[in-house]
Amino acid sequence: MSANGRYVYAIIATDEDKQFGPIGIGGRNDAVFTQCYQDVGAVVSSSPVIQYPVSRANTLAHQRILERVMVEHSLLPVRFGTIADDVDQIRDKVLIARYAEIRDRLTYVSDKTELGLKVLWTDMSGLFQEIVNENKEIRRIRDRLAEKKGAAQRDQVRLGEMVKKALDHKRKKMEKNILSLLLPLSVDHRKNPVFGDQMITNSAFLIFRHQEAEFDRAVNDVAEAHMTQLKFKYVGPVPPCNFVEMSIVW
């Protein structure tokens, strides 16, 4: 049987012993609590010293604990699967050794939260037709391919390149338009990779908690203005993993 260590979920600003309930990862109903040094505390639970599979159940358990802590505290998320051998290791190698760094990062996220936004085109066929209608050269190559005249393979490659370039131009233009309305309300912003032709932006915003309702309204306004062409996937508040994440190596 594996020895019990301490699974580390997050770090918060507190000098109090906090209890967050029997919600620890692993399904054993382990208590989640704080281990403090001066005015910072690691949020931990008892856990076997094992490598947790990156399964849906485990990642959701980790995420839900962060969300529970976020109800009361701004936090520094710790990477999934971080387990210390004992409380001394957390205190000495993290809370004491990295105290100044922790304080700086906690100040950065204090009273802030992360919101995520993905925006996608709803009608790709219509969008491609719009690109064809706007570009004479694309129409010419398309028509030639339809008639099966000339170097078909070369024309197919050329047509694909031109359509991709036009689509990317439209994506960037729309993304710029959307972000111009949201960035003034955020403290920081991260653009994550987009996937496929349909996605326009995959963005994370760090905002002050007191501005969350205002940011919600701004997203709703943008979504309503583009409801016939765009689909908005808006999530949050979530832990600020796009802006701060503690990577701990023992």
C-alpha cells in the first residue's frame, strides 16, 4: 500500500486553518484544508503518493476543489497531480522557499477571476460562399475546375490556399472586433490556440470580480449583435490557470 502524502491543489492568502470539506481527490472523502506559513496557505488533502491518471473523474475532482476554494479566496492553482511526501516538504520547499514569489503572484490575482470565451462561425457554407462572391480570382479558378480545364491539381492547391488566406483574414478581423469591446474591461488577456476553420477566438480574460457583471453584459451585447453568424461559448468564473499556475518540483 502506498504511503499517504499531501495532494496540493492551490495556494491562497491566509494565516488561518481553513476547512473546505471532505471533498479530496481519489474518492476517499479526504478533508481538504490549509497548511499555513505566515500569511500564505497551501490547500491540501491526504492522498497516497501515486501518479493519478489524467481521467475525467480526477480532473473534475481537482477542478471542483479549486472552484470551492474560489468561493472565498483568490488562489494560485497548482498543477494537477502534485503530491508532497509530507507537510514539512510543502512548508520548506514551497511556502518558505518561494514565499516572495507566492506573495507577488497572489497580489496579481487578488480580487480577480478568469473568464473564458470561444467564438465560432455558425454557417461555414455561407461563409465560404461569401468568400467566393468577394474574390474574382477565386471564382475564376473555381469555375475552371468545374469545367475540368487546365492543370487541375495545381489549381486545386491554389484555390485552397486562397480560400484559407481569405478565411484567416475574416477570422482575424472578427476577432479584433470582438476583443476591442472586451479588452478594456479586463486586467489581462490570453489568446489560446484555435482549432479548425470554424473557431474565431479561444480567449481567456482576467477581470476584477466586481466587474464580472459588466463583462457578462458586454459579452451578451456582442453575442446578440452577431447572433445570426456566430456562436459564443462563455465559461466562468474559473481558476486563473491561464495567468498563474504553480509548477512544483520536489
